[in-house]
Amino acid sequence: MVCMRRSGLFLFALLYSTKLFGIGEQEFFEQPKTAPRFTGPLLTTSSGVVPPGHVNVEPYLYVIKSYGNYTGNWKAVRAPIPVWSMDLRLPIKFGIYDRFGISLNGAISHRYSKDGSATVFGDIPIGIDYQLLKRGPRGIRTPAVKLTVTQIFPTGKYQHLNPDKRNLQVGGSGVFATIFSVTAGQAFIFENDHALSPRASINYTINPVVHVSGSNAYGGAPDTHAKVYRGNTLNAFFGLEYSLTKRWVVAMDLQYRSRRKTTYRGNPGHSPEGERLSLSGPSGEQLSFAPALEYNWSSQMGLIAGTWFTLTGRNSDQFASGVAAFNYYY
């Protein structure tokens, strides 16, 4: 069973799996003036690179309740003490050259439960986007395809934590992770100028070894000194938008997440009773869904709000979240 003591690390990993690549920003391609406007779904990233000289900013606000976990047999189990989290994230994308862009993402989180509260800063990812294939003009079915390579810099706190508030104080993983992502997208504009915009993305995270001391994101105690080999992670997304009017759009995302097991070497630490602890964790999977509604004032500015919640999982957390984002492109 995945215990709730690691829910802080789970929230960090889950949000970064989407917000590195799941910035649901608009597609950056020219469309007819009468075409419907899209902000982008909540999770699945755009398949287009920001054009040179332009910037896309999309602050996100999450209110998340992590209220249980899924066992190794896919059974849902409620936690005795849920963890709430309010997260503010600021993904920014810059267009540098034709087909080439750079992205970064800052984050701050306030977590609280019956055990207390804490405010933490997250790790900082910096990504490079390259447009492998540009989408064809209206009437041509060529999809857009984008490659992204992102490096995570572990600036968030991950060790020397208070054992009684570990799940609240975790800000990052301590790992210089590298993430590779491929995203494809298309838009189908109909004669009545309604439009359907599907997109799909897959990313794979490679996690090198991390040295931990004391109570940390992976468990442990004050006497812990070990190396943790965090399991690599695969994330797959499918997003869909359909325009009801030129300004109003309905959207949805599905996310599948798979994590390999985590192992360790060294001294994992001991409980107050002298029992040897463990820093390892089993492999896990999770499926989540995010419906949303968009309102777009113009092709440069829009608002999206919706929910995001788990459908099922194995050795992973259960959560439910409200999400809102404001997209501005200039």
C-alpha cells in the first residue's frame, strides 16, 4: 500500500508531470479570423512552439485534496487524515527562433492537514521545445508535432524534514531529472466554424540517484544516510476541445501515469522503537480525468476552469482537484 506519508512527493511529481508538458496553452498557429478560439485543455500541452519574439504566460491555481490511496490490487482505501494543497504555478514559454522555444515553470505550494501546515517552493524545470512538424493550413490534415527536452533543477526541499510533517514539507524530489516529450495536435474547423481540436502527448522521465539524509521525501528518520534510486516515470495524455461558440469551448483530458519501483542503498534509518525503516517503493499506475470549460476573449487571452480527479490506480494516491488558469499570449 502507498501510505499517505508520501503524499507531498506524490503531489509534486503529479503536478510536474502535467505542468512541464501539460501546459494546456493554446496552439500557436495562424487561423482564420472567424475561427473559434482555444485556450487549450487543462493537462495536455500544445503541439506548437511559440513563434519568435512572442511569449505565452499561463498562471495556474490548484486546490487539491489527497484523500486516500490505491493498493497493489487496485483497491481504493480512504486515508484517516486527508492532505489539502493550494498550488500556484507560473509556466512561461518564449519563442526564440523559428521552430525553437524555451520554457520554464515556477511553483509555490501551501499544504495543510490536521497535523499542521507548511508553505514550500518547488523544483524548477527548464525546457527546450523544437517543432518537428508544422501543422498544415486549413483543409490540409498534416498534424503539428513538437519535441521537448526538459531538465529539472532540484531547488525544492526534500530532506532534513520534520518527521511529523514530512508530507507537508516536501517541495521537490532532490533529483536532476531529465524528461523527454513528444506532442502531436490537429484542429478540424467545420463549415459552421465550430471546431474540434485533439492533441496527444507522451513523456518519459529519467531519474538519476539522489543522496538523502535525515527524514526525507522518500521516508527515513534523523539517522538516515542513503542513496535512493527513484523509478523512472511514463506519462501519456490525450486532450480534446470542442467549440460551442466562438468564445465558449468545452475541454477534457485523460492522463495515464506509470512509475517503476524505487530502491535504495545505505542506512534507511530507524523508528523511535528501533525498527529499521525502508526507503523503497513499489511500481504504480494511475488514471485521471480533467473536464473543463473555456472562455476566450480573443485569440490572445482566455480563461479555463474545471476539475481533475483520479479514476483508478495501483500503488498511487487518490485525489480530487479544482483547477483554474488564465492564458495570455503576446
